[in-house]
Amino acid sequence: MTPGLTPLSTSGPPSARFVDSPETGGYVPPGVQALEQSLIDLIRRTSCDLPQDVRNALLSARSCESNDSLAASVFETIHRNVDLAWSKTRPICQDTGSILFYITAPASFDRAAFKRLAGKCVTAATAKGWLRPNSVDPITGRNDGTNVGPGTPTFYFEDGSEPVVTIKLVLKGGGCENVGAQYSLPDARLGADRNLDGCRKAVLDAVFQAQGKGCSPGVIGICIGGDRATGYEHSKTQFLRRLDDTNPDPTLRAFEEDILRSANELGIGPMGFGGKTTLLAAKACALNRLPASYFVTVSYMCWAFRRQGIVLDQTGHIAHWLY
Amino acid sequence: MNNPKPLQTPLNEERVRELHVGDRVVITGVIFTARDAVHKHLAAGGYLPPEADLRDGVIYHCGPVAVRGDDGRWQIVAAGPTTSCREEPYQAEIIRRFGVRAVIGKGGMGHKTLEALRQHGCVYLHAVGGAAQVLAECVTAVEDVWFLDEFGAPEAMWKLAVADFPAVVTMDANGNSFHELIRMGSQTALARVLHASE
């Protein structure tokens, strides 16, 4: 099948089959209900479970802290919390955060219909208590409880080269969102020039300024370059990477390793209680910049690193989980 | 590590002043959630229903996930702390005006709050951020809720009965802040890490 030319009514990805647009005259194609259930399952599992790579990172971090320390007691609470959340199907953290969907699909995928359906699923998951009503009008202060409004949830679409639909979801709490930072180099306060050493100073400053407020031990996503918008966007897409992956770029890989090692020497520790684990991982990417601009952008993800993903089969059901 | 110290609400000044940075505590009794909207409202002199009696009480920086059952009763299904530093502009005044004895949150607070803790006999207690299930397990009943329509469920003031709610004293009534200590230590470590690479 030619990518991007998926026919509407025959076999192929559910991309074009769950269309609930007015043009279909209220007819609900068979894939819609399946996709709806798949999206609700994705939200439920993302909110109530941690992916295996994150669980592994937390377990290995626990073993670095000395017994009887406050840091160790934080990890015990974390592990108990993760087990409880999954066994009770309840949110790991009450702040179910920004709802970020990352969709890769053929060009024929009906994005508008998907957004409507995803919004419906988000509202349904909110009623179930898997999401907190988090969408607040900044002017009136009104929270209508649906979790759907201007800018929420957030969708990032990408055209896939294969006729397959993958949907990834990140739930990012406000506490860690607030400690994200963007630096414009050179930065005189930090003595940070326009080079990797300057980036290092900026990133470590962000980790220092965050202290325990972003719910350490966290993971940081870093974007070197780009503009103010793409810097934050791409620093966040780093959270789609498995924590145990290796950066294919040897320079960025060495940078990530250095940041992780250096941050863990700061002694901030879990919850800012002191200890050896301030970060679980650091993930970096680079985007071309303008001659006039040199941004370094840091997004912080708390230990409650809620990220999942699904690949859909042709009927809109979950073919498999990604993490 | 020593066993946690039990705290029963309402608290009193003497009990609170005995607590020191690093002490682990467990709270039993009643706590009131209050976060950004309620703090701003109260600090500006806003109305607080008399039933929400904060005197010698405990404020919890928390926006819970609350679900209303078919019988109309509320259930708290997730209830970890939110970042406290956003309440720094308001907290000292609220401690003073209402006679609050303990504030539970995460991430610590600043000098103004630390001074209010010392002056009025109050402590800051740190709960584990993100531990929404472990902490929701300690909530035994939802006793009341205010400001639900005005501020929405996460920002409402919930009166919660709790049993053995765990926290650590990180700012005490004697002028000590664990957060300040960690910050200073990490500042020194950061200078060392940056210097080593030059």
C-alpha cells in the first residue's frame, strides 16, 4: 500500500475508518468504538501505571541510596505507591498534568475527527477519576471539569511512512512543568558561552534551580538550538525515548552521560531530601538555530514519568503496547 | 531511623515547637486542603466559612482527584502534595491570621514563611510528591468541601479525616530549613562540578 494513500473504506489502518465527521451523516463506522476503547485504555494505563523502563530506573536508583536514609524512605514510598496505583487502577499522581498526544499516522488520517474522539475519551476518563479536571480558563478561572478546551489536550501529529497508526501519550504534571527553563546563550550570569560547555552550565543550573520541586528524581529532556517554541517541543519529545536507550549521536550521548553524572553529584536527592539520585536520566537532541539565537531548553519530568503508547491494528484495537 | 512521631489534630504550640527538621511524623485527625486559589482568596481578606476552622489546624497543599459516587458522596481517589513555593506570597499571612499550626506540601517554602513558622509556632511538613495513592489511603473520610463551584475540584478546600498520614519536618518553628541546607550544599557541589571541567 502506498503510504499516505490509504483508501477510505477497504482494509488499511483505522486512520480513515473512524471518521465521525458530520459528512458521514451520523453513521459510526465499526472502527470508532474500538478506537474509543483503545484510547480510554491508553489513558487509564498511562495514568495508573509506570512503563517498565521507568520502573527499572527507579529500582536501580533505590539501590544507590544507603539504607535508613530519607532518600531510601522516599523510594520505598514511591514503590509502594506505584504498586497501589496499578492494583487499584487509580492515578499514580493526583496531578495528571498536561495531556500530550503524539500521533504518527498516514497523511490520510483524519486529524480533526481524531481530536474530537480523543477529547471525548479524555472527558470520559476524567469522569472515571483517571484524570483530574485540569483544564482551567486563565482569564475567568473557570474549570468546567471536562479537561477539554483551548490548547487541552495537546496533539502533535506526524506523517508516518508506513500505513500504521501509533499513538503515544505523556501525562506531565504541573510541578515539573514549572521547573522547566530556557536559556539564551551567551548567559553572563552563568558564564555560559555558545558551545557545549555553555549548554552544560545552563542545564546544570536548571537542575540546581529545580531542587526537589519538580519531584526528583526526575528525567530531563534537553534541546540545544531551535527557537523558543521548538526548543520546548523537542525537549519534551525526548520523553518519548526509553530511559535505557543510547543516543545515536556520540557527542550528544557523551553530553547526556556527563549531565546525568554531574547532576547526581549535586546531592539534591529524591524530593530534595539529599542523596545520590537527583536525576534518573538525561536525554538531549539538537536542532539547527538562527545565527542570532542559541537556546538551550530543559524540560523536567518528575519520577512519576507517565508515558505509554499503542500501535493500532486495522480495526482500531490495540495491536500492542509500545513501552 | 527512629519511629515517626504521632501528631493528633488539633495541634498546640508546645507540641509543634518540639518538632525538628528531619523528624518523621504521622498525622491523625482532620486536615484542610488549600492551594493557589484558596491562598490568594484568603490572603486578600476573602471569606472563610466558620466551619472551616483552621485554628491549631493543618493546611495541606493538595489538589486531589475527587469522584462523586451515585449516592452523592465524595471519594478522594488520589491526593499527593502540590508544590508549595507558589503559596509563598500568601502563606505567612494565612498562618498568622488563622493560627495554623502545620502546613503540609512539597518542595519547601521561602524565608517569609520560615519566619512566620518561627514567630507563630507552626511547622512545614513535607509529604512525598507523586505518592498520591499512599497518601489517599490515609484519607478515611471527606467531611466537607468549600469553594467547589468557584474554584473547581482541584482548587476547592476539602476537609479530610486522615489517619497516620506520613510526612517529614523540613522547616521547623525554630528557624531551621532543611531545604536551605540542601540548596547550599548543592550550590557548593555545583561549583565543584563546574570547576572540575575547566
